[in-house]
Amino acid sequence: MPPLRKNVSLAAYTTLRVGGVADYVVEVKTVEELRAALQFAEQTATPPVVLGSGSNVLIDDAGYRGLVILNQMTGITPVSETDDEVVWRVAAGTLLDDLIRESVTQGLWGLENLSGIPGTVGATPIQNVGAYGVEVSDVIVRIHAMHLITQEEKVFTNQDCAFSYRDSFLKTRAGRDLVITAVDFSFSKIARPKLAYKDLAELAAQPTSQPAIRDHVIRIRSQKFPDWTDVGTAGSFFKNPVLSKAQFWSLQLKYADLPGHDTHSGQVKVPLGWILDHVCKLRGYCEGNVCLYEKQALVLVRNGDATADEIKKFAKKISEIVFEKTKIKIETEVCYL
């Protein structure tokens, strides 16, 4: 069993830098250590929860009455290779951007559009993390997980995960009983740049290298998002709403410039940042020590000593303003713990 710490503040383990005290915290670096931690939780009737880098979570001011397991399992292991693709098994505690940096160094295509996103590999399937026209589900082959209660090890295929926009089976009641230990990714050896997204369109006019795409994406993100090492933030706090075509056309009658992107399901995904900025006039809006970022309204930032409760109330108010203006019910991308 790895060393167990008692009564630990969780604020340092999230990028929003808020959160109360956990009864217990333990760091695990192997599957065996994870199993030992879960056995301790079972034997002491202590509810377990797993954190990666805490980049997409808001922890309550009251903290967590149970065991917080910090997943620090790292490493990349080749699984298979053909003339066209390589499959890597990546431990769940590996930083996503470290994985992307390595894949770009090796000339392997698939995740370069997600460059610069904070967080660990194990969190990416849960939320089906995506940006600039790419989602992790595009390259995930399977995930490896352990049941929090039974410690049974399970493997789920891409299809098993039921991926959709910022969603997956792993966010269901049954999925929340699992902790991801590793993810298998399939990378293409063949150059397959995805440059249809507006911010990447300028790259499509000329032959573009993979490092150039990565550098371009990181530069765009630096212009739109605050540096999470300096500012308390979880990046995009809300999901972009997905509307029926009828809803979208109705809004376009009122807001002619409203952009939208057709989805595979026949609906339309609308950039919430545009609505918050152009319809609600909320870019840079603050209440106390909580604000919508001055360069990107979709991003919530915490200044000073704002609490989790203040952040929740601020997010609720933003949701109410959006509904009042557009009748759209928005959802948080950030998970509440």
C-alpha cells in the first residue's frame, strides 16, 4: 500500500485551485498500488474517487469524505504496428500533451489538433475530449479499466464506450464505478491533417508539417485561453450546445451571423463562446473574483480567493442569462465533485 495522507487540502490538485479537505489522499503509480488503495477503501468503508491532474473538475468547499486516489501511472508501450498505423498503450496518468508531443516527434498522426490541452490520458475518454475538429474517440481503440468496488479489470472497445460530443458510457452510473488504467490509441503513419476548422484553415493552403500544426494550435490556444499555471481555470467551463436544425434556424432569424456546425446526428453544434460574446455581451464579465475570460467568453477564470460555491453560483447565473436570451439550456463541461 502506498503512503496514505490524512486531512489533505484538494485545492492544490485542481487547476481551478479550489476545494476543501479530503479524509485521505494516496498516490498510485502502478495497477498493483491502485488495487491496494481500493482494497483499503473497501476494508474501511471509505468511498474512493480518482483524480488525474484535476483540470476538469470543481471540488466542493466541503471537500471529500473519503479516499482521493491520485492516478500517477505513466508510460507508453507499443502494442502493434502495420505499414499504415501504430497502436500505443498509454498509462492513464500520462499527461495528454506529453503523449501528443511524443507522437508528433515520431511522425504519427491523429492527436496533433489537441496540442496544449491540459489533463491526463485517463480523463480524455470520459469527456471525449476534443478541439479543432478532432476528438480522442477518433483514435481510441480500447480502454483498460478497474472496477472501484470489485477491483475486476475490464477492457472496453471504442464502440463499447458509446462516444458522443463530450460524452461517453464512462459518464453513466455504471461507468462512474470504473477507474481507467490505460488507453490504447491508433496513430496513422500516413499524413492525415484535419484543417477544416476555421482557426486552422490558413494552414490548408500549403503543404503543412505535423510540427507546424502542433505549433499553430498551441499558439491559438495561448491567444484564447489563460495560462492555467498562473490563473485558476478549467479551460472551457461549458459545453457548446447541440441544437435541432429548427432551433438553429429560429435563432438565426434573430442573430443572422450565428455560426453552426452540422453534426453526424443531423443536429447543429453552436459555439457557446459566440453566444456569450455577441448575444449576451458577457465576455470579460465578472462578479467578485469569478469572471468569464476577456479573450474567450467560454472560459471561466477564478481570481483572488473565490470559493467553489461562488464559482457554482456564477456559472448558474451565466446559464440563466443564456436561457433568457436564447432558450438554450447549457451544460457544464467541468465536473462537480
